[in-house]
Amino acid sequence: MSDTKITVIPILKNDIKDIEMTLNFQQEIEAPILKNQIIGTIQAKIKDEVILSRNIQIKEEIPKKQIWNYIQEIFLNYTKYLQQSLQV
């Protein structure tokens, strides 16, 4: 994860108890999802002061499934189920 940026923010010991983290994101996202697409934000506050705010981005593209992807999943799952049944 060499492209991940780490931010260090000095915080007073007395302020640690007042840190509030907020995560806002889309709970349902429909494919295709593009690489670097912003899907939300994360924010840190001490009392009411925002000390850090970052976007949440998709690291790699997620393509939309086609009908053949679903057929393949059904076949693979059925094959695993059949193998497990024969082992009993």
C-alpha cells in the first residue's frame, strides 16, 4: 500500500477522550465502480474542531457482473456442494 498517505497529528493527552470519528459512506453502491471513485469520507474532530478529513476511495475497479459470471458462480458452488456430499 505504497500509495496510502499517513498523517500524524499531535494531540494533547487531555484531548484524547474528546476525539470523535465520523464515517460517511454510500452503503449500497452499484457496479461498475471506477478506480479512485470517492464513496465517502472519514472525519476526526476534537470537540467541534475538525482535525482531519479524508475521502474514502476505491482502490481498484469493480466491473459489473454479466449473466455468465452468475452462471459460473452457480456451477462452482454446485460443484463444491457435490464434492462435499460425496465425501460423507
